Amino acid sequence: MTDRKLQVSVISPAAVGFSGEGDSVIIPAYDGQLGILVGHAPMMVLLGTGDVVIRDGDAEHRIPVSGGFMQVLDDEVAVLAEVVEIAAEE
């Protein structure tokens, strides 16, 4: 088992939806969902509409996004969306 984590950022021109670490990320690509784990090959895909799901241990973060793209490079996942919905603080 590895202690390595993904460094994940989910941003739009207007908002930062998430910035931190995760064990896995599920991306709503334009043609279906895509899962990313530590050690994933470099890639870039167009985003569709849906939730980016970031799992870190027992914690799960869901960030609704629409449009844009996602890049994976050296265990860094950058989601650059046209729209990122931020949950209201309770």
C-alpha cells in the first residue's frame, strides 16, 4: 500500500470548488465517467456535466461542474471547468 495521494484542484474562472488531496477522483467526462487513481497515466479529457467525486479515506467531496477540461499529470488532477457550483456554508 502506498502513502501517495493525488493533488486535486477543481476550479472555474469564478470559483474554487476544491483544492486538496484525495485517494481517487471520478470525473464526468463528455462521454461518461472516468476514474483516476495514484499513478494514472498523463491524460487530458473534455468535461461533461455532473459531479466530480473526490474520495480521501472515508471522506467524500462532490463538486458539481459543467464544461471545461481535466488534466492528469504526475499525480496532479486539475479540473478546469466553465462552471463550478459551490455548496452554501451551513
